[in-house]
Amino acid sequence: MCSGTRLRWLALVALLLGMQAMVVFSAAVALAVDAPAETIRLWQGNAPGALGAAEQDIPVVAWWPALNSKPPQEKTAAIVICPGGGYGGLADHEGSDYARWLNAQGVSAFVLRYRLGSKGYRHPVMLGDVSRAMRVVRSQHSQLGIDPKRVGVMGSSAGGHLALTLLTHGDNGNPSAVDPIDQQSSRADLGVLCYPVVSMVSANTHIGSQKNLLGDAPSEELLRDLSGELAVDDQTPPTFVWHTVEDKGVKLEGVLDLAASLQKHNRPFELHVYEKGAHGIGLGVRPYDPTKLHPWTVECSRWLAERGFSKSKAQNQEPRP
């Protein structure tokens, strides 16, 4: 083989090896961003009302930072995610898959592992967990690269009920609290509700969620207080809601009642009802595949951008009221 041919062959081999190395590197990067960066305990000691010290007794958030969101990069919006599961379990595809999707929108995500009725917990423990998650994110905003004025909440099914309960029961924090985290606001700046359980009082409730949350004999007052359609007021944050007609697990009527209440109180909201889709469809595909997502993700992405939550819009405009 002449020297010129040999050099061309060597160059080709080097090129192929380089391409292979790039593929391996790209795969490694993909794996690196396909998992939470950190799991953050909401309380350093025992959580209030803890029944033990097992994993099920320790509420945490899994932090999925948006790409390039770590300091000193630009601060991003954040959303705390409440997976569904009837207050008896936590559906991973309504947690980590949502986090992956939010990261693609330039939004940092915090998947909440809240305590469950199936493990002996009852209200207000779950509301306390999601409230604490909101406070933790705001209290650590500098370390997490988060804009504390752009922190939302998201949930599906029973997790949607928990997110809705936060939307209607969030507070400004206690400035006199000894724990500086408790001085932070738990109010969400917006909410995304995916086929949510809305009511605890009407025929449209989800009985399993109601029992896991409230036990066997809740008072009428408590049922009404935790019914989203009755708890909406003039301060309820902007809300994106979607559901399907085919959903037999959580009835559409509860969502329609919620929309009517939001309209009555002149609160900003967007409602999308799709004909097809069984309960628990999440992003519409499992495992996660960004090329096959349900149409609600397109509408929600636009809505988040309009609210100043996406990376592209946050640089150029103030969030809508």
C-alpha cells in the first residue's frame, strides 16, 4: 500500500473512531441528564407527624434542574410536581416523566414524594408536605438557580387534587417562625392540573382518594374545605387544566365545576378537554419519548411561555397577572 493510500485509510479510521467516541459521549450525557441531580429532604429531622423513620415517612423532592440552570447561569422558573396515585401510591410517569418534559421547556422540576394515606397518613399531612416543598425551593433559590417569583405546582389525578389544594390554601409564610424555611411563602405562582380529582363532597369525587386522604368519616366542613370548586377565591393563581371525556377513573364533571368557579371569580385559567384518553395517560406515551407526546403538552408549553415561565419568554417579558 502506498504511503498516500495508507494516510487516507488512517484518516478514515481516525474519523470513524472519533464518531464512535462522540456517540458514546452523547449517550453518557443523555444518561447524565436523565436522572435527578439531587434528592432534598424537606425536614432535616423527623417530619411533623411522622409515624416512623422509613422512606415512606420522609418527604423529599427530587431536583431535576433545567439545562444550564445551575448558578451562575440565568435563574429559571420551577415547578413542584405531585404525582398521582389515589393518595395511596405515587405514579412515576406522572413525576419523573413530567420533570423531563419541563426540563425541555427550560423549567426546573422538583418531584415530590409526599406521605400517603396507604401508609397511615391523613390530611393535613399531604398539604403540609407540598407546602413545605414550595418553601424549600424558595428558601434555596440561590443554590438551585431558581427565580423565587416563578414557582408553580403541578399534579395529576389525586396529585392534581393536592396541587389544587395548595392553589387554594397556600399562605405567605410566617415571618416570626424560628425555622427560616417556614418564613417563605407556599403560594404557587401558577398551577397545572392534569385530570385532577377536584371535589370531596359531590358525586363526582374519587372515593378511593377521599378515603386515603380523609379516612372513613370526615366532617362535612372538611369535605367542603377540600373541594376545589368551593375553595376557589379571588386570589387563586392562574391555572391550566386538562381532562378527557373517556376518563372513567376521575369524572369530567368535577373539572367542569372547577372551571365554572374559576370563571365566576374572574381568575385566569385555561381548560382543554380531549375526547380520547383513559385515566392516567400522563404525557400520552411510556416510556418517555419527546417525539410522541399528547397534544396537551403543546398547549401547556405555550401557556407557560405566555406566563413567563419558559426560558425563552422569561428573558423578555414580565409574567402575566
